Amino acid sequence: MRGKDARYFHVAEAGMTSIIWSNPGNPTNEVSRALGVERWQLRRALHRIKQGQGLAGADRVTIWNDGSVTDEHGIVLGNVYDEIS
């Protein structure tokens, strides 16, 4: 599901995704490799997603193997792939 309503669904409901990062701090190079993007692209995408949702850089998010980014409550904030230009 995409679009405005998609942000209300927990990613795990799809049953085919898995968490690749949920630690505090910046994601590692392994996260970038798992998503098939450069680290600078991941950092820029996360910055855009957080900024677009009114979050600060220090706010914790979870990154899923499909590129989805959720907050601590499982609300979808955006997708890394959507932010890569």
C-alpha cells in the first residue's frame, strides 16, 4: 500500500519484511549494502524522511529490508528508495 494511508500500517503486517536496523545512532555500512544503496544516499534519505515528519536527527527509527522506515510505534514514516533521486 502506498500513499498517505500507507503510513498507518505496520510494515510487519505484510509478513515478508525484516528489520535491518533499529539501534540508536547512524546505520552502518552493512545497512547500506543490504539495501543496495550508497551510505551517503541512505543518510540523505533518512534525513529527508525524518525532516518531513518533523523528527530530529537523534530520533530513533527502524529500517526494514524493503526500505521502509518506521517510528518507535511501527508507523511508516517513508521509504528510503522513494527519497533517492
